Amino acid sequence: MLTRMERINPPGLGRPSGFSHAVAASGRFVFLAGQTALDEENRIVGDGVVEQFERALSNLLTALRAAGGQPSDLCSVTIYIVDMDDYRAHAREIGAVWKRLAGSEYPAMAGIGVSRLWDVEALVEVQGFAVVA
């Protein structure tokens, strides 16, 4: 099955930075569970939001690759953020992590502020779905 993906950013909406307004895709859907900065021993690692984001995104991409996908197959990503001000203060660093790990093709994305995550030490959780061939 051939995967077809179209990122849609209409002129009537603001220019997206770090996300796409819409993504249309056809293929095999892969729903990815929320990932935090858990290591192999199920411990949260990383002293700050940038380090935890990198680990959480790496974990998400590991699951995606195990399902036969790659970062450009991501259609939608939701980021749950415990401290929105801290996340925004590190937005450039977080963006650099995204580009290094996932590239410059952005899925539809949302960042949602939450009071806490399952593991109290977790600062960020990344969840998504992809369409793969």
C-alpha cells in the first residue's frame, strides 16, 4: 500500500511555524501511545523540559519505527506540557530537537497545558498517530 500525505496550510490562516494546519493521508494508520522521558528501567530521565522532550520524542519515534514508519509519516502530534511558560521559554531548543530527530516536515500539532502527568517527575508527554505504507 502506498502512503500518500498532503500537508495543507491555506493562505487564510497564519503561516505555521513548527506545525501544519492540516494533514490529509491514506495508508495504514498507526496510533502511538503518549510517551514521556522514561528510560529502559521505567524511570523519568532528563533535568529539564528540553532533555525530557528529546527523550519523549525519541521514545515516540522508536515506537513508530517498530511499526514500520518514519518521522515523515506522522500526521498528528499532541504535546502535553506541565509548565507552559518553561516550554515556551525553551521553544527554540525544542524546535531544534524536533528538526534533528524528526526533520522539517511537520504534522498537525497541538500543545496542551496540563496540571501533571502520570509520573509526577514528567514535564512533557508526546502522543501521535501516523500513516505508513
